[in-house]
Amino acid sequence: MITFSPAVAPELSRKHRAWIALYDLEAGLRSRTEILRLHDVTDEDLQLFEESWQWMRTRRSLTPVVSYN
């Protein structure tokens, strides 16, 4: 799994860092405290952006996969 911390990708917005943190939390490979620190987000940030993350994931799963074979 590749993760990006603000030091590596400072151009990421707080929303995008929260989304990445939510993916990390879902993967369950690190502690919540470590994930929050790595992505420089708070529990409040996760709560603020969780609905948009869920919407994005649902929309993405509904998008048909196009094959170029």
C-alpha cells in the first residue's frame, strides 16, 4: 500500500488527505493514531469528509469498466 504524507505531497488538500486516511483506516494496516499523524488530519476532518468519501466510492463502483481489447 502506498500512502502519501503531507511532507511527500504538500499540494494535497485536507479533503484529499482525509480521503486517503479513510482508505488507510479501512485497510487496517496501521493504528488510527498513526494514520491521523501520517496524513496530518484529525478525527473531525474524517467526520467532515467521510460522507463525500462514501459518495465517491459508491459512484466509482457504479461506473462501468471499459475494456479496450
